[in-house]
Amino acid sequence: MITREKTQKRVRRQRVKRGIRAKIQGTAERPRLTVYRSNKHIYAQLINDLAGHTVAAASSVEEGIDEGQKPVEVGKAVGQKLAERAKEAGVETAVFDRNGYRYHGRVKALADGVREGGLKF
């Protein structure tokens, strides 16, 4: 059952997300690094908004990432995997899109993992 609080939380995230997306846009040289966080997993993509395609992606659903680690450690591992794939695609910088989520916990860990992997934003 969806409660009023959950609905309000979802609506607030969508409103914040629209505000963020109004300010940033991914290009070929500097794609948008977007994050989606579910209760169990975390997903990240580098998106070129001008061409409308994904440059690189990584998630905790993949083999070898989510093996008995704490959620924050999983976020960091996904970030490092994404940075590795971005380097292969020739991307060195990106614009971070937290997608309405707080810059805290798994989202922050993912961002730190991407930075450790050598991607700048």
C-alpha cells in the first residue's frame, strides 16, 4: 500500500530532479553521469543528451560487484567500474546528475568511486 508520505517523497524527488535537469546537459565531450538508486541496487550511466545515447553504464546487478558487500561499498565498486568503462570509451570528464537523490551514502560512494577511477566532474 502506498502511503501519503511515500507519495510526497516521490513527488519531491521528481520536482528536485526536474530542477537539476534544467541546469545540466550531457554532451559528447562531457556526458551526464546519472544515478538511479533502488532499495536493493544502484545503477549509473554516462549519457550524451545531444545524441540521445548511453556512452557507458554499470550497475550492482552485474557479476562480481554485489558479493556480500555493504551497500556503500557496492556503490563505490559500481563507480569504479563505470570510470573504467568511461576511459575505454574515451571520456575523461562528466557532469554529475544525482537524479533527485541526496548526495549521501550510496550516491556519494558512487561519485567517490568514479573519481578514484580517474573520471573528473
